[in-house]
Amino acid sequence: MLLAGLIFLLWYAFCLPRPLFDAPLSVVLEDRNGQLLSARIAADEQWRFPPPDTIPKRFETALLTFEDQRFYSHPGIDPAGLGRAIVQNLRAGRIVSGGSTLSMQVIRMAQGNPPRTFLRKIQEMLLATRLELRFSKSEILRHYATHAPFGGNVVGLEAASWRYFGKPPTLLSWAEAAMLAVLPNQPGLIHPSRNRKALFQKRNRLLTRLGAAGHLDTLTLELALDEPLPEAPLPLPQHAPHLLGSAMNNGQSGRLQTTLDVQLQQQTTQLLQAHQAQLAGNQIHNLAALILDVETGDVLAYVGNVLGAGTVHDEWVDIIPAPRSTGSILKPFLYAFALQEGLITPQRLLSDIPMRLSGYQPENYHEDFDGVVAAERALARSLNVPMVELLSAYGLEKFHYRLEQIGMTTLVHPPGHYGLPLVLGGAEGSLWEITGIYASMARMLSHTYDYNGQYSPADFRSARYLPAIDAQVPLQDAPQPMSAGAAWLTFQAMQQVERPASEGGWKVFESSRRIAWKTGTSFGFRDAWAIGVTPRFAVGVWAGNADGEGRPGLVGVKAAAPVLFDLFKLLPASGDWFLTPYDDLKPTVICRESGYQAGPVCPKDTIQVPRTATGLQPCPFHEVIHLDESGQFRVNADCYPPERMQPAPWFVLPPTEAHYYARRNPAHKPLPPYLTGCGELADSPMELIYPKYPTRILVPRDLDGSRSRTVFTVAHRQPETEIYWHLNETFIGRTTQFHTMELDPPPGKHLLTLVDEEGHRLEQPFEIIAKQE
């Protein structure tokens, strides 16, 4: 007997399975307040949510009234309930009541609801008492609420509440709570879609008992009895299906309370659906958006794609983490890095002329040139040529390294693989990372005064959709990897980007938001970007086709920017802007016209530049020239009395830059011509635009089979000067004002010689290659 007792005690101690339930659970995504965003069905095709923290009081009251009124007083077995069940079964001549407590039902569910037998009932009773020793009453209730069957593939209270009523269990009415309390009793026979009358009567009997027990007043009971049953099961909310998929791909499971705001998520989804319907008219089917809280880096809205485009258009592809061609969206980072190191000032002129750098010939989107343009205007207008020249001067390897420092992980190739097109979309980036980097810049800048001019390495970090406890990171004096001054000046330039037509006249409204923003368009019109940032929010938008199909008109300012500004209208407005980080800036005297460090003859301005900017280059464009007494002609001491010469500071651009600059700036004053007899042949005023370097020119055939002609272009500081053209030492024509000539040299090597009326000479060899038939 003693041995049998010991064996029984040993069995009793370990009789419960660990874990009690091992059924797969749905993955559930909630917003920051616990509201359901999306859910994914469990691996066994059942809607079974993870265990809740608490059970709503109405459901608990209804359940215990119906199933186990002495739940809180019995040890897992209710003798009175068993006795009542035995009497009922004897009177009926069949089993009409099992007398099971909720604890016994939990044991039965944990065992997979096996066939009912007398021995099985004894075992359930023993296990129920052990269950009571291991778990608290509230834990047993949560086990029941998680695993009770509610008909079909709906398991558990939370899934049932959403499937039948489209709401969380905390919002259930008395009638709804009563229906769910009686439903697990016979879920296969009585169901909202089957035997509705029997279910209605069963629910109302329970409501009557609840009223008799004083849980419902008379009016509430009458209203509850009249409340209809739900119709067909409802679909579960799918407000953030792409984020749910990404979370699961990252190994997340169970109940995930995110940083999202369900209301903003719904508004963002609806707004993107409206824009996508318009874009679809141009066969642009996919649209994604990300909204971040700058201070925390929390994701407030995440729409990885617009549902409705259909599977054929890849509506389930999550665009946000996907690497896509960046277009011009990286240009502000190059601008900031160049400012930080003193390579440029915001006003410094950059060349904007036809050029070839390291074998690459960049082109501006509008296929025109400014000659020279201020760096901040080059950024605001997203000019390609000046930015490629800037990257060449800054250093491709250094820029590649800096991008990795600030958080780009998609640069999987060495710098040489991308080349200078890196800043124009030659590399891939994700909306997730790039929006996060802009948010990091804003966060670092906003902390300038809070941290007394020091920097937190934690400010540059990835965005997050799961709450995290921010660890305290020691502050440091060195910026990592960008200074506040450089970020502030970059955001100042980004405010000058021209907004889309729908935002026309925005500057005249005092209530308009100040937004630092940038667009990007990838080669072949495959990706359109728009990212904007304020002290509070960072918003990123991508438009295009997930399969990479390009479309005419798929450009950032047309396809993505309108969405960006509409999204900002959803966010709380504020007139605040980033405070000027004076501790990280220093006043610097620059040349007013060129933006370089002021030389002795430059007109001067004082501007703020990053404190880290050292070694600014002196202005190369201002020089002192000497004029005759009339002020119309240049002279020198060899041809004109020095005492009669008039010195004059002059803004002098190289001929090619001057050629394009003068077309856009009528007030530009070219160098005066030399007085007759004073010309300096060494100072050539001519410069070839094409061909700029010794080159091989491939001449294709036109549609009619004839060979195309090659256009040769030269710039002259004095456009009205006559230039004489010679090909292989043979005179072929003359030009004035517009120095362009179409030629059709035969295949082979040639020499182009240009001589102006002052005798200045320019020679350029080239080779014509005929297209093979």
C-alpha cells in the first residue's frame, strides 16, 4: 500500500503536461494601445490567439454563471455540481450534464477532447485538482479563454470576439458575452451559422439568469434579450499585413504590441489607396509609406504596399525593407558630409557643364546646364552634374564608408562597383533604412541643446516597430558620424526644394509646415522616392512597380511627393523648427558671388559653416583686370601707359562655365575684349564643349540609311567674337554668337582647329568610327 501510495503521489506530482497546451498560436500584431492591427492564422489553420493578460468581467460573469458558479470556491471538483449532474442524468435516462468544472474542461481541452468515458472522467477530476495546485484561478480562466472552441476554426475568446463581433472582448455587450459563454458548450451543433434559434434561446436563458442574479438591471436585460445574433463570421482586421509578415520573417511570434497607432495606420492606408488608384491609370501599381517618430525612432504607420492591386501586381510584396535604386535620395548625405569637412559652403559654386569624370558622363534630368550653380541650389534642384563633380572631389570610397556609418546596410559591393553614379541611384537602399537615417539626423540635431553641444552615438540608429528600453549611452564631443551644423545647413537647403503643384503657393501661408524634404527617381523611371522630416516626424514614400517595370512620369516629384505632403497633413501641425546649433557653427567670410573663402578683391558676406569645416578654398574666380580709360577694353603695361590703366575686380568664369552661365544670367558681365594690340594669346578665351577631350566618336545611321552628323560646340568668353573653323587644316566655316557646327567627317582620325578673330587658337584631335553594318 505504501509503495502504491508513493507511486500515486509521484504520478500526481508530474501528471500535468509541460506545457499544458502545445497547440500553435496565431501571430497577433497590436498597436501601441493594444488595438488589433493584423493577425495570421495558426499553423494548424485555427484562429487561436495568444493568452490574454486578463478576462473581461462581463464574459467571466456570464461564463461562471453558465458553467461553474462555485469556481472560486472548489478545488477543481464541485461535489454539488457532480451530484446535480447525476440526478439530472438519472431523471433523463441519458447523459444531459457532465458536471464538469471549468478546471476539468481545461484538462479535457489540454488532452485534445478525447472520447468521454467513466475512467476518463475520473482522470479529469484528479488532473483538475492538480491543475488547481499549479495555477491560480485567473490563470485557469485564461487557459480556458484561450483554448475553448467557438465553432469552425475559431478557438479562444479573443478570436471569437473579433470573428463574430469585430471588436475586442473588452467591448462586448452583455448579450455578446452571454452568447460566447454558451457557445463552447456545443460549438459543433449550435453556432451563429447553424441552429440559430437554439443558440438564441440558450443565450437568452443565460441572460435571464444573469438578470435574476442582479448582474443586469431590468432595462439592460430587456435590451440584451432583443439584441440579434451575429451573421456570418467577419474577417479579422488587416491594417498592417506587410509589417506582420516582416515580423514573422524576422522570427517574431505570439502577441506583438508595436509602436504603431491604429488610427494613423488606417488613415495612411486609405490615403495611399486613393493615390494608388490615380497612379494605376499610368500602370503604376505599388505604393508604400513609413511614418516615424523622430525622438524615439518608433514606427507610427507602416504600409508596405497597397492592397487591391492584385496578386498579379505583387500587392503582397513588402516594399519598405526591399532594396531599391535610390535615385537622388542620397544627395543630401553627400552635401552634409562635404559641408562638414569644409569642401563646400552652401553658396559655393559647383560646375554644371557637360563633363566626363572617371569615364562617366552625368546628365541633368532636364538635359540642360547652368554653367555654375550654388551647392545649396544644386541640392534643392537635384542637379546631377554638380553632385557627381562633388562626389568626385569628396571621394567615392569615403562617401561609401560614411553611408555605411549612418546606417545603410544595402551597400553590399565595394565602392568601385558603384562608381560615381552611387549618388544618382547607382546603389540600392531601402525605405526603412533611408527614412530612419533622415530621422536620425533630425534626432541628433534636436538634441544639440539638450546635450550641451555633445553627441550621443545612439542618435544614429535604426527605426523600430517594437518598443524598447533605451539604454543610457555616454555623450561625447566628436560627432558620430555627422555634425549638428552640417545637418542643420542640409535641412535648410532641403526646405528650398520646390513642392509639387498641389502645394503651390505654400510659402505665402504662415500655417504651412516647414519640411526638409527630397525626392529621388531611379534610372529608367522604376522607383520614385520622397522623404521629408520635421523636428517631430520623418515620412518616407516610395512609388513604382514591385517587379521593376519603369513607367513614363514615374518621378519623385509627381508620383511620391504629393503622397508625402498629404501624409504630413495627417500629422499634428507645429510651427517649431530646429534651433540653430550655434555651438557647432562658426562665422566665415566668403565671396558673395562664388561661395568660396573670400579673396582680397571679392565682394564679401559672412555666413555660418560647420565648426569642423577647415581649409576652405580661396575664390578662384575673382581677379583684378586692367581697363583703358574708357573702361571698355582690357589692356596691359606692354601696350598701354600704366598710369592711365584702371584696375577693376572681375568675376571670371572658365569659358565653358561662362557660356552656359550667361544664358541663364543676363546680368553676367563677360570679360571685356582686349584693346587692339593688347591681346594675350596665352590667355585663350575659347574652350571646347564637345568634343572636350580627345575621343572616339561612333556615328550611327539614321532611319533612311544615311550617316548621322556630329555636332561640335565651342564656348567663347565673348560670344559675339567670330570663330574660324578648320578640319584637318582646311577652312570649313565661321560662326558668331552660337558657336555650333554640324560636321560629317569620314571615318578615321581628324584634327579640329579653331581660331578667333583675335588670333587665339584651339586644337582638338578626334576619331570617327562608322557604325558597323
